[in-house]
Amino acid sequence: MQMSDRTRHRFRFILQYSSDKTKTLVETAIYRVSKTHNFVQLALN
């Protein structure tokens, strides 16, 4: 699979972040997903 130039550039940009910044971004994303998941579960009940 070949990445487009834009995707490759974005990937390189992400790799340039410090590990702390990346960790924070990942934790924020996981928090948002889990919060949304909990909201969906509440809505279904």
C-alpha cells in the first residue's frame, strides 16, 4: 500500500512531536472515545 504525499507528510509531522505530547493526544482521544461510548450506552439503556 502506497501512502499519498499528504498522508506521509502528516505521519512525519506526528512523529516529530515529543513523546509526552503524543501521549497526551492519545490519552485525550481515548478519553473522548470512552466518554462517547459511555454516552451511547446510557442512551441505549
